[in-house]
Amino acid sequence: QVQLVESGGGLVQPGGSLRLSCAASGDIESITSMGWYRQAPGKQREWVAGISSGGTPAYADSVKGRFTISRDNAKSTLQMNSLKPEDTAVYYCNAGSKYGGYSWGQGTQVTVSS
């Protein structure tokens, strides 16, 4: 089993930046891809970004050019720049397993507001 813990959320002004981190523990050798999702109140969970085991990133259209996903061993990072109020959501870290299924973090709140 893999455990994921997000950190780095908070309140930022529009146009500001924030860096989210996801620390994995447990059977980290089983991790394949890693990703970030977000969920705003009243909306379904949305995929934001992902990174393959080989380090190839992918992004949702809504964040392309503004967010950057990276990984280093058991840590995934989401660098968020040029933040907009629409980015306000709870952000969740996700990790796929070579055995199938996914692990999820508990989420961290990101609020973009003046």
C-alpha cells in the first residue's frame, strides 16, 4: 500500500504562485504514474496534471502553460503559477500502482482570492 500526503495549499492572490507537494510512503516501488486532481465545491473531481513513470508530463487544457508537474522518487510536486480564482479547489495527489488501482492523498485547500 502507498500513502500520500499533500502539503503546500493556502490562500494566494490572483496571479500569484503556489507549490504543492505530495510525499509518498509505503510501497513506493509499486508507483507508476502520479497525478494531481482538484475538486471545487459543487463540482466533480477534475484531472489537472499527470506524470508517467518515465517522467513525461501531461496537463489539462485549463492549466497548460501555468502549472508544472514533476517528480523525484517518492515526491510529486505541482508548481502553480499565474493562479486564477477558478483554480480554487481542494487539490488531491494520486498515484497509480503497477498492481492496479490508485492511491489518494487527503487533499489540500488552494484558495485564489484578493
